Amino acid sequence: MNHALSQSARLDVTFAALSDPTRRAILARLANGEVSVMDLAKPFSMSQPAISKHLKVLEKAGLISGIKDAQKRLRKLEAKPLEEATEWLENYRKFWEGRFNRLDSLIEELKLSKRPSPKHKNKKGE
């Protein structure tokens, strides 16, 4: 991954890479450990060059990296870009959580203000 990119540019590359379901499926497989390119390609009904293009996008985003293991070329998941994306999303989750908490409080206040006060109850307590 190019560390010279700004945080915004890195997020652009990360989210662009994550926008494709095949690439997300590849990342999901790599979450269980290092996998060879051939094994990564097996569950997909696409050509090896097509899988290689997806892997290049993921490598450019820094989401995966390559390892040489004897005869195999393995790929492994890299956490840093996902961590940065998660931090960015977390800020918005906190923002919306605060808004929803304020809305919940307002709804509770409205419910309480619409309840009849005890002095308006009739003799049966209704």
C-alpha cells in the first residue's frame, strides 16, 4: 500500500476495493489464514486472470499481501486498511448513536407529558 497517499485517498482505494462482492469473498477466505492463489480461485466461476485482477486491486489497496512459501505464492489479509476504514465508520456510528439517544429521550419526554396527571384521575383511578 502506498503510504504517501492521504488518509482520504487511502479510504477511497479501500472502499473501492471493498465495493466488489468477489473481493469481499476473497477477504473473507483470507480471514481464516493464508491461502494460495489457486485455492483462492477455486470457489469462483471465473478465469484465473479475472481472479488475478481482483487480487491486484486488493493488493493496491493494501488489503492483502503476498508471501512466497516454497513453490506456492500465498496471499494473506492485511489489517491496517480495514482498521482505518473501521475507525472512519466508527465516528459516524457514534454520531448517529448520539442522535438516536437524543430522539429516544425526546420521545420519552413526550410520552410522559401526554399522561394524565394524578389529580385528573377519577375515583376509580383511571
